[in-house]
Amino acid sequence: MSVVRSTAFAVAGGLAAALLFVSLAKGNAGGVMLMSMTPLPLFLAGLSFGIVPAAIASMVGTVVILAADTLYGAVFVVEFALPVVIVVALALWRRRGETKWPSAGRLILGLTALAAVVFITSQVSLLGQPGGMEGGMRLAVGALSKELRSQDPQVGEQAEQLLQAAVRWMPGLGAVAWIGLIAVNGVLAQGALAGFGWARRPAPSLANVTVPWWVLAPLLTAIAALVLGPGLVGSEIAFAGSNLTVILAVPFLFQGLGVIHALAARSSKRAWLLAGVYSAVLIFGWPIPLIVALGVIEQWVGLRRRYAATGQEKSDG
């Protein structure tokens, strides 16, 4: 496709992303839903035409948002524009002579690394405040709870207890939700483009997600900071450890889901099994640590490899 047409598509994608992003100003559920689709047109431009159109679309969206509000423009860049460009680059870039496309694991690691860097940068920038990031969040929760107590004392007290207990994990959980949002939009864009025959690459397989061994090292370091607690490593390091544990567990969550997909692929009830797993994750949440543990076990045991070998032996027999 010509440069003019790809550039026009990229500009249209950037304008569409900006329009979706500003829909958050409506302040209702519909606005939030539209805002969550902000990365979609950026991905459509990048995964169909390449890295440069993705950058153009992101730049156009950024300029439009910055013209309206500087703070919103910064949020747009950090949460949507930059991540989409990074993911598209990771998804499409291959070394000279390579025939295989980058794996899904590479894309997940890129998003995880970006989330960890943003969290660490944010925490370091807030070290000068009393209590750092955690202290600032607890003050904000206290102010919100005070407002709620003025309307309903019982509801305000219950909300404060719940939110104060969740503060230690909030940035990490928010980062995981953000990674999921970016990933879902990327999958939707890839699926739509593949349906029209416009995708530059085949969709990466979740069943084949693999995580390098070295990813265990930062995860174990974060867990150590979390377990040692404020008494030994300091409250700010413990706070970082708890949230980085949540963020750095994401690659193993996807690897665990990859194991489930690989095992379910051999079942005649594959769709029902996967629907049950994802329903339990979305409704209850408690299966998530188990899936992360499955991903870590896969790192050591190689469940998919063993299962594939067993299936091969049965077919040979």
C-alpha cells in the first residue's frame, strides 16, 4: 500500500484514539468503556502498516490531546501511545535473516518491563513526600473516606478500612489491569486485521508463551522485599516489593495460561474448559495465584513438553 494511504490511515487512527480518550470526560460507564478502547485504532494502524504508521498515529493522538490539556496529554503518551509503539515494534521487528515472528512471550515481557519502569520511576519521584507514594495514596484514601463519612458514617468507615488495606497493592494491581487492557486491544486489532487479510504477521499463540529463566530473578527479589517487610528493608522498599511482585508475576500468569491452553487443545471440550477457567478468573479472582504458580512450575518441569511427548508416544503406539 502506498505511503500516502498508510499515512492517511495512521492519521485517522490517531484522531480516533484521541476521540476515544477524551470520552472519559463524560464521567459515565459509557465514557470509561470507550476510553478503554483508545489503543485499538493505534494498533490497527501499526499491525497493518508497520512501526512508522504506529508512531505517526500515536504522535497525532498525542498532539491533539496536548492541545486540549497538558496533563491528559502526558497520560495519553504514558498509558497508550508509547506502549502501543513498543508492542508493535516488538511484534514486527525481526533480525535480518530471521523467518520466525516474535513470540507472545516477548510482547508480554515488553509490557511488563514498561509497567515496572513506570512504577519505579513514579515511586522514586515521590520519595520527597512524607511516606513516599504509599503515604500520598493513604492521604488520598483518607480524604475520600472523610467525604464518604460525611454522607454515611458506616459506609465511609467500611470504605476506609477496605481501601487502606488495599493501598499496598493498588499500583501493582492497576499495572496488571493496564497490561490486560493493552493486550486485549492488541488481540482485537490483530483479529480484525486478520479477518480482512490486512495483518502483517500471524497472531502469536498463547499456548506457546514461554518466559526466559532470568525473569525469575527479579520476581524472587521483589518477593524477598515483600516478605522481609518494613522492619528489615524499609517501608518504601517493602511497598515496592509488594507491587513489583504483582507486576513481575504477569509473565508467569500468561505462561500458566499457555499451559492451560496447550493441555486443553487435546480435549474435545476445549472451548468449555477455557470458558470455565476464564470465567472463574474474571468472577472470583482466586485462580490467578494458582495459574501464576502453574507458570512457575512450567519453568522448572516443562509440563507442555512432557504432555506433548506423552501424546506423541500414544499416537506412535
